[in-house]
Amino acid sequence: MIEGLSNPALLRLMSWMSPSFPVGAFAYSNGLERAVHDAMIGNAAQLQEWLSDLITIGSAWNDAVLFAESWRRASDDGDLPELAELAEALATSSERHLETVKQGAAFLEAAAAWPSPVLDLLCKECPLPVAAGALAGAHGIPLSPALAAYLHAFTANLVQAGLRLMALGQADGVRVLAALETTIAKIAERAAAATLDDLGGATVLAEIAAMNHETQYSRLFRS
């Protein structure tokens, strides 16, 4: 048992961050498809490095900070709509915006199976990290494990995207996930103590790849 995490809370967290939870994450690649197309990523080692950068200094880091802040605001009646607007503004391309708001809307629709007053405080198409963080906070799920689960789900989805885009096997994907465990755990702890002042990123190539994906002729993913 994770410290501070009861069985019901653990089960909810596992449900919400499961690949089978109906948020449509399988349809998005966060710009990864374009990076593969442009030969920036071609093997498991490069995929691992790319994902590590996203987690530590890229879009996943910002999502983790937003998740933590929404968790806190849901716990003390803070301004969630304002935070949702900030999360939308941080989406650096139209497809990244589409990805976060559509997944957030799908998350909230599915999460209505666990009633909570916080669901009424969020807009219909709320960015995913704000929606997920707020619900975790409202249900009393401890922040650090919730963040770790969120980052793991993000990483696992992009690993699966990488397997579909490159000549990689399931064993390669598992090795990438295993190699990123320490990074995910470290960033989850860092993000739990972060504030909005810590938002920012340096993954310029990933953001450009996401922008270029918008005009890519043949593609598997929506982002």
C-alpha cells in the first residue's frame, strides 16, 4: 500500500490513469509522430531521451505543475477556471491545444461516474492536467502518487505511440518505461512542491515538431 493512499483511492487512481480509461489518449502523439517522420527519433534510446526531456523540461513538466496546482485549488476552493485558461494558453500549437482540451473533456465525462462538486467548477473542455488534478484533489488522493501515476500514463501512451511509429517491439517499450521510472518519480516529487512560477520549458524541437505535424500529409495521430 502506498503511504497515505487507501484502497478506494488507489483503485480510483488506477482507473483514471489506466490506458483503458476513455480519454482517447491513443489518438494523440504530442508531436512524436512528426519527430519520427523527420528522423529525430529512430530507436528506443532516442525515444527514451525524447520522453525524458518532455518529462523534465517540456510539456509533461508543465502539465505536472498544473496538475499539482489544480489539486491544491480543488482542496481549498481555489480558482480552477483561471487555471484552466492558463493551461490552454500554454499549449504551443493548435494540435497540442486540441489534445489537452479534448482529453480533458473526455476525462471529465468519464469521471462523472465518481460524483464530486468539483466537476461543476470545471468548464466542459478543461485541459487534462487541470481536470485530472482537480478530481484527484477533490477525492483526497495524495498529490505525489497522483502525479507519479499521471506522468506514468503520459509516458506509457507515448511509448505505445512510438511502438506504432517505429520498428520497435513490446520489449523495447517496456525497457524504455523501466528506464524512465526514476525520472518520473523524481519529477513527480519536484512538481508536488512546485508553484506556477516554476512553469516553463526548453524542448523547442518538440514544440516545432508538434506545429509541423499540423500540415503533415499522411499521419496516424491527431497531434
